[in-house]
Amino acid sequence: MFKTKFIIAALAVVAGLGVVSTQAAEGEAPHIEKQSWSFGGIFGTYDQNQLQRGFQVFREVCSSCHGARLLAFRNLSEEGGPGFSEAQVKALAAEYEVDDPSAEGGRRPAVAADRWPEPFASEQDARDANGGALPPDFSVLAKARGVHDAFPYWIFNYFTAYQEGGPDYIHALLNGYHEEPPEGFVLPEGKYYNDYFPGHAIGMPPPLSEGVIAYEADENGVTLPQTVEQYSYDVSAFMMWLADPHLASRKQTGFAVLVFLVLFAGLMLATKRKIWAGIEH
């Protein structure tokens, strides 16, 4: 038994050293600062006001190139989301048109049950409009991206329930543009330098700039700063909700299951002691 444990520990150390050596050979990935998110941790939930601001950024800026094919208008009024009223969702949907072969002319105003309309008619149209690059769909992008933690630091993520790697990466990416690349870096034509994009040459121009979106004052009369930092923070949170809209309910269910398991284990222990109390061992 001791020998087996020793072998497993040795293999773990070798694997860790292999990861470190690989990173050294490839060069260290840029450090991405972990942000403080309302939905972080075991009991985290989405900030409704932030989701509404993030949707505003998505609608006014991002949706001109990026789709959200899994998002239905009615999702915006569901519990745990941005919290728009049904009337607001219906009015929003009516501003868009969707394809419908049964409608006159093949198009009709959207309703709450319709999916968010795609910005381009086809993939080829999207590539033609973006220099050959295909803008990724936003539906699950926040779960498809992440940050890299070197060994052994990633082990602690299991104890902190860290799952905000996608929003952390997106936030860093949107703030990582430079007007000029560093000295010695050859930037291909039509590309933009970004600190956090793999290879640093990204086809998407900087989508956000100071004051490009007008935030309204909240219920307390406070207007948040209209900066790239704030815009990117809000839209990253909205993209996390897009990718994981049931995060809060999932956490609640998980906590209830853990409480049940603890109580059930205590009950089983008490039952075992009761049954075996009068039997000598």
C-alpha cells in the first residue's frame, strides 16, 4: 500500500514538472487578473443591474458582429437573469425581424419566443464582413474560455469553487488592446495587438471606447463610469449569464444536496450504533 502511494505521488510530481517545463519552453502566458464577481464563490448570484448593463453593451456594440443563437427574447425576463418585464421583452422583440417562410415576404416582427436574430445571413457573409475571420457566437463563449493557473495553484480552485475563468479572460481581452505593438513584434496586416489573445494578433478591432454607451442612472441616482473597464466588466458578466443562466439555482440545489447528505450520514451513523449497541465485538 505504501509503495503504491509513493508511486502515485511520484507520478504527480513528474506531471507537475512536465507542465512547468512545457510552460518554460513555450514562454509564460500573460497573467490575467482575477476579478471580483457577484456570481463567484459557493453562494454567488448574478447582479440584475449589471446584467442589464451588460445586455445594453451587447445589444449596442457586440451584436453587430456576434450572435447569440441560444438566447430567446423571453429568457431576458426569466428569474435569475436581467429581470426585464414581459412587456419590456415584447417591446424589445418587436424592434427586430426574423425569418418566417409562412409570413408575407418571408419576414415578420419577432415575438418573445423567438431567438436572438443573427447579425449575418450566412457564415460566408460574416467572414466577408470581418476580413475572413468568423466572429464567435456569444451563447456559451464565457464557458468555453478560461484562464491558466500553473501547477499546483489550480488545485485550490476546487476548494474555492472558482469558475469565473471565462469572464476573467474576456474582461482582460477587452482591456488588452494597444495602438502599437511592442518593439520587435511583427503584426500581420489587418490585425490588432492584444496582450491576452493567443499569439497577440487578433482580427477584432477594439470594440469599446470611452463613452460609446450611455448608461442611465440607477434607482439611487448613481451613474456608473462610462469607461472601457466598466463596459467590459458588465458585458463579461452578461456573457457568463448567457452561458450559465441557471447558475444560482444550481448552487442552491447543490447546497441542499450537501445538507441532505450530511443529515443522512448522521442518521445512518445513529442507526448503526442503535442496531449494534448490544452486540459485543
